[in-house]
Amino acid sequence: MEKASSILASVFGSREPVASATVATVFVYPIKSCRGISVPRACITPTGLRWDRQWLVVNSKGRAYTQRVERTLALVEIELPMDASREDWEPNDISYMVIKAPQMEPLKIPLNRERAVIDDISVWEWSGSALDEGNEAFEWFTKYLGKPSHLVRFNTVSEIRAVDPDYAQGYKTAFSDGFPFLLASQGSFNSVNELLEEPLSVNRFRANIIVDGCDPFSEDLWKEIKINKLTFCGVMCTL
């Protein structure tokens, strides 16, 4: 993939760069708690990477399902159109997100269509409206999970989900747990795996940006992260 040239980070507000690394992999997770997709590039949007955590599976009361309870969501694979990561790409009438799972026929979700708005959708502390992906998606996820389950998309037209202002004021996200981006280092994953009898793959931690070439867990201290011409703020350590 086309790597960003470097990441420079400053610790505890220092303006001098103290660490450097390269971007190794970029992931997006279109449906919260389902498998992610490694992409060659990703567009930045006001709520995070484009296509990331834009969809959510909810129960009959509109409450979000996550892998914490519905572990089989980890087996649900997502495919987006080949050009979906391009900055100038927009979906047309034959653009689909394809959803696959064991013992299930593939489900095609149109990316360019009108959807009904449904209220009382909730994920963690947030509640609001979302866009219903329809009966076919309802039947697919209901069969797969064995209970009534809807697939909904974040309603960017009318809803705002602000991040915790105690950590970052004025920012927003879609259906991610807390913040628009999650960054972690390969060194940290390697260090954790040294302690385990069965190593975990990097996608178990569901980070958006994987960097390499820095000391394990050094990213926990980064307050400012520069990738090419973009600057990110490190506001919380989650691992």
C-alpha cells in the first residue's frame, strides 16, 4: 500500500518530535463489530475514516449488538466496491456493500438508495435516529443471529454523535465506541503476543491505523500525530 512517509509524535505537549514510525496498514470496519477491511488508502471525514462504523446491527428495541454479546458477528465479512477508497468515488445505482457469513447466502446492500428513518436507535450513551436498510437485511441478520435484528446506517443528515468532551471538545463520530480514529503499533501487538500461548492477530484490536517502527506502547504517550499533512491528537489510551 502507499505508506505515509512518517509519523512524528510529541509527548506531553512537547513540540519536538520524539518518535517516528510508518503507517503499515489502514483498516475500516463498515459494520460495527463485524470484520474489517484492509484498504490501500482512506478518506478523512468529519466522523473518521470514510465507511468506518457507518452501519450497526440492532435488536428489536433498537439497541446495538456488539461482539461483547454476539460473538458470531466476528465472522461476518464485508466487501465494498473496489474503488470505494478513492477520494473522488461516489456510489451509483449498481454500487453495493456485500455481506457474507458462514452458512449464509451473500447479502447485497445498495449504497445509493432512499431509506426509511427509524427512531430510538442507541449505542452506549447515545440515542437518535438511523436509516433502516430494509426487510432483506432484517431477515438476513435475524436468521444469522437467531433473533430479530435490523441493520441500520448512521443518519449523517440529522444526527450528531459528539465524543466525550472531557477528552476532546468539538469532535464527533458515527458508531465507533468513542472516538473517530483508533491508532496502535505493531510493536505493541508483538509485545502482547509474546505473553500469550496463542498469538492474536492484529485485527482483534480493531484499530484503524497500524504503525510500525516505534517502541512497544510508545503510542500511548503520543499527544500529536502527523501523517503527511494531517495532524491527529492523541486523547485516550484504550489498549
